Amino acid sequence: MSDKAELFIDSRCELGEGPFWHPLQERLFWFDILNKTLFSATAGGIMVDRFTFDATVSAAGVIDADNLAIAAIQGIYKLQISTDTREIITPLDPENTTTRTNDGRVNPAGGLWIGTMDLKDAGSNASGKLYQVRAGQVTKLLDDQHIPNATCFSPDGRRAYYTDTSTGIIRTVETDPETGLPRGEWREFVGKGHPGHPDGAVVDAEGFVWNARWDGSCVIRFAPDGRVDRIVKTEASRPTCPAFGGKDLKTMYITSSRANLSAEQLAIEPGAGGVFAIDVDVPGQPENLFRA
């Protein structure tokens, strides 16, 4: 079994993020946050779409075969893929000019959990929040966040995972499978002591959490009890988020970043900013549909 993901698409994103597999389009979508762009590609690695936005966009959910919910600080856009038309369907924080959206994912109840962070100095300024957007309703879940990441959910919709990357700790909370909202106290799931810093994450069909490790050059598979089960290495030192795709959901795709890397670092990791891929034995979960 290979323990290294190989370069899938040399997309050279400044900050690749938010990958997801659209089962009705049979394509992988992902963002370059800093360049305000959404890309897509086939399972064979052929680039298909390139959507650009005026706003910073970072995460998305599938509405149906031809529509995506795109997260920006102004609100959730509905993007029609075939026509490249978009409209805001749920305002988020439209008057805010100092933060942007970051990591997000749709839970089994159809709610998009989306985090926000400071535009200029997220490491120092805890100006971010974590929201759920579902059926036109915005619910604030957490205040005073620095860098929201690792948002993902158990297959039965009864548990969520999340990190403020600045803390180095992934936390978990019980959730209501009907509403998608927390219904208990947050507790530590994975503490410090692992390579790099916790970034984006996804849960596979067995309930194991795959977490990308920024500055750690790897993705770690954590068991439901928090122990390390497997480590997949990447050429990129800054992998940002994994997602499962392909017809059997047994390909793990990993986005990455090249932002602020020196020329010497880029010479060592020329694929930085690309999308990496590796075949795995346990499939992922199909993307949950966003309840607009």
C-alpha cells in the first residue's frame, strides 16, 4: 500500500482549498482562495471549469446536478455551473470588510458549516466565527476564532469535528442529526504533538478522520478514539484539505498551498499548490446535499 500521494494536477494554486467531489457531475472541484477562483477536473485529471469571483470564496456545497452553494463573507452564492450565473441566496455577514470565509463542509442534515477569519492577521486577531447555514437560516456556533479548519462530520450525522488551527487541537462535539446543530460540550479529539498544524479534514465511511497537516507534509488518518491509524505523505509541505472522489470514492484528493514559500522551498517541492491523489482501501462518504 502506497503511503505517498502523487501529483494529480499541477494547478499551482496560491492557496488551494475546499476540495469536494460532485457525484452528479463526476468531477472534483476545489478553490484557490487567494485568487478567488473555483476549478474543476475529471477523475482523469482533465481540467474542465474555471470560475472567477469578485469576492473571496473558499468552500462549497452541492445543491443539485447544476447548482453549487459557494461560501463568501457576503453570503452563500448559488452558482449555476452550466451558465456561470450566480446570486446570493442567504446573506452571511455582508457589511463585514475585515474577514473572509475559510474552511467549510455540508453535514448530513444539509447544513453548511462555514468558518470566517481575519483578512490581514488571523494568527493574532480572533475575529472569526463558525456558522451553520441551512434552509435560509444562519446560526452562529462559535465566536472569537482565528483560523477555522477541519470541519467534517461522522457518517450518521451525530458528531462534528473542528479546529481553530492556531490552537493546534482538533475538537469534537455531538450534533443533532435532524438539525445539524451541536447539542453538547466541545471536547478535545486530537491534541498537539503531531507533524505540522491541523488544517482541513474529511471523514471516511468507517468514521475515521483524515486531517491535512499544514507545514507537516502529510495527511493523518485518525481513528474515532483519536489514535493515529495511517500517515500519507505529500511532496507539498503545506497540504490543506483532503476529499474523497472517483466513482467508488476510493481516491483521496489533497489540495495544497504555495503561498509565501521561498524560491528555495519551491525548488524542493515544485508541485506545491497542486492537487495530489492517492488510492485508499476505505471509501469516503458521498457529499451531503446543501439544503438551500
